[in-house]
Amino acid sequence: MSAKKQKKKKKFPIFAVLMLVYIVVGITVSLILFKKLRSWLTDYESSQAKYGLDEVLAALDANDIDSIIREDTLSTEMPGATLDAYRSVLKDRFSGKTVSVNEAKDATKEVPKYVLLADGEAVMDVTLKVKGKNESDMDLWTYDHFYPDAYNRNDTVYTITVLKGCVVRANGKALGDEDVKKDADGNPKITQIKDLKAVEQYLAEVPCFITYSVSGFLTEPQITAETKDGKSMELAREGNEFSADLPFEESLAAEVEAICPTIMEAYGKRFIGKNTGEILKYLLPDSEYKNSLVTAMTNFYPTEKIKSFTFDNESCSNFITYTENCVSVDIRFDLIVEFNVAGYNTENEGSEATWLFIKQDGTWYLAAVPRQRPVKDE
């Protein structure tokens, strides 16, 4: 065998070994690259924002609202709505329903946002935040804040009518000018008090009623009212309409009540022709009422035919304090008149009416009688 052939035979094994090494290295590098690619793809998939909802969906599926709806995750603008109230409402909305997710229209790459739906009906929005990084230095997401207000507001409208100047609160929030109910022309709904028409000129500020209108609560709100000086007011309710009676100031009522019996008797005697001028000193000076009473017809039968007269069943009730110098009261008394001649029957010349008092220079005066009701004869 020639030396040339022997040399060729020695080269073949070396080439094979090199090829084998190249193949093994290539396969190893490919496996490493594939593993890295698969790891990167896995990390990339896990960095998608939607996976930040996994904990939320698991909690909803387990009906475990409390674990995700917390003080630090709940964002709300509804006044007075408590955490427990939100939890209760949201549990009811999601319970037994199929939960689905839509990306919110205002979502951004920096702040992912989704809409959570129950049986296709939107219940609340949720934003996400970064909770860390994966091995590929990609962001990992978790839930941040929940926004249920837009989908859970109660459309029921509640109206509250009180004396202007009183403070009304809905779930603890004081109502303002923006909450005043408007009429058809867009003006604030203000209701004048007819009984005060005759005494307006004696009042620095004429009391009137104002009506508030509120809506958009999570659940039925707690409505409260207070007087100007912070005294709690009782509200009457009919359906979704609330109203407060006019205030009562006990000390002022006591002052007026003390003089009412004297004025009742002076008032009654004038109309039977007995001591007709006595009542005038209790009437508000220069008032329209005093002028009208001075000219009113009285003494419809001769005084000498009166045998006797007796006051009975005198009462004062329903005191209303409009201002510190204006009080009204419902009065009633019977004035039984007996006659000493034939042809005249015993008469009841009593009165049942609402009297308005005005205080001037420290003295209470009868200023007007806005309502007069007849007293039946006995």
C-alpha cells in the first residue's frame, strides 16, 4: 500500500469526529436557545395585563368579595356609602352569575383597566398595577382599585322640604345650592308661607320653605335636618318625599301662651259690646289688622239684653316659631252669651282661629288672624 493512501485513511476519522462535535454543539446550542425562547415566551405571556385579573376572578368565582373589596382598593364618590354596603351590593350583583371581562375604553398601556360583567351586565371597573418583575425583567400585574359607582347608582329621586336656612344632610353630606330643586323655569323651588303675608313688613327676613332634590346613591340614603342653631329636626316621610314641620321654640311659645287667655277674653268681649276698647291695647300698633278691627261691625244685639256671658274651653295649641319675633298659635274659646228677653237664644260667640303675634320693643302683640274657623253653637 502506498504512503498516499495510508495518509487518506488517517484523515477520515478526524473529520467524522469533528462533524460529530459540530452536530452535538449545534444541538446543545439549539436546545439552550429553544429553552430560553420558551422561557421568554412564557414570561412574555405572564406579563400580559389580563393575568393580573386571575386573583379577582378567583375571588368572584368563590363569592369572596371581601378579600378584594377593601378600604385600600375601593374607589368611590358616593357620600356616606360604607364599605359593608358596597360589599353587600356587589355580592348580590355577582352571586350566581357568569363573570366576564372587557377591556375598558379608557385603558392605557401604563394603567390597564377592565370592566367586570355579571351575565353580560357591567358591575364595576378595575385598574391594575405592577406587582413585580419576572425573570425576563417584564412587568407582572395585579389588581389595584375597583370603581363600582358608574354601574350601581340608585336612580331614585328623594326630595326634602324644610324651612330655608335649615341644614339638610344626605348620608352625612350637607346639601347646597346645587341640590336645590328647580321649577319648570329653572328657578330654585321656594315656597312662601301664606300665613305670613300680613306681617312681612315686620320681619327682617321672611321665612319660606326650600326643597332639595337628590339622587344617585348606592342604597337608600339617611336624610337628616337641623335648625340654624344645630337642633335636630324630625322629618315626616311620604314615599320618597321628606318634610319638616315648622320649628317650635318652647320659651317663645310660653311667653305667648301666657297672654293668650287675656287677649281671648278681650277679643270676645269686643264682639258682644262689652268693654270694646280693651282689645286694642293688645293689637300691633299701626297694623292693618288693628285698623280693620277698629272699623269692624260689633255688638250685633243690644248690650242691655245680655243677661250673662261666660268664657269656657279656652285652649292654645300648635305653636309655630317663625322667627324670634314672630309666633303663631291656634286658639279656641267658647263665649256663651245668655239673654234676658224673649226672642234671643243662648249664643256661642267664641272663636277658633290661628293668631299671629309680633314682638316689638319686648312686647308681644296680636298682629293678624290669617285663618278663622267657625265655632258651632252649643
